[in-house]
Amino acid sequence: MKNFFFSIIIILTASAVLQQFLPWWIIVLPAFAVGFFYEQKSHIAFLSGFIAVFVMWSFYAFFLSAANDDILAQKVAALLPLQGKVSLLFIVTGTIGGLVSGFAALSGNLLRKTTE
């Protein structure tokens, strides 16, 4: 359980810092590294990567959208099949990032298990 929370904090922090300077897909590297170096069960590794980036991307999308009174988010939510609901757009955004990071953490975890 201790590794689970530490891995979430490390992935969230490293991804947030790296995304300020590098492309969006940089979230893969911290998640993969944490999945590789922290000994966890496979589903826990996936969940820690998913939760870390889901929370980060959802809150970041919320704060960016709140800065411009949800103008762009409302237009994007209207384009997607979300019935114009901005809150669903934040959930979709977080889910996409969470899946990418979760699978990266799972890949790192499974690679570590094959090298043991």
C-alpha cells in the first residue's frame, strides 16, 4: 500500500513537471520507470499510473478551462458526443491520459518481472 501511494505521487509530480517543457506523451516515461522500479502487482501498477495522470489531467483541464470561463471547453464538448457537458469533457480528458500512463506503468512492471 505504501508503494502504491508513493508511485502515484512520483508519477503525478514527475509528469506534471515534465509536461511543462516536453510533449504530452512524456507522461509515459515516469509511469514506465515507476512501474519498473517499484515492486507491485500488475493491476496495482496499472492503477497507480492511471490514477496519477487521471487526476493531473482532469484538474489541469479544469483550471485551464476556468481561466477562460469554459468558452473553449463548451465548444469542444458540443463537437464531441458529450451533449455539451464540460464536466464529461474533463473526465474524458483524464481517462485518455490515465489509460496511456496506466499501460506504461503496466509495461514497466511486466518488463521488470521478465528480467527477474
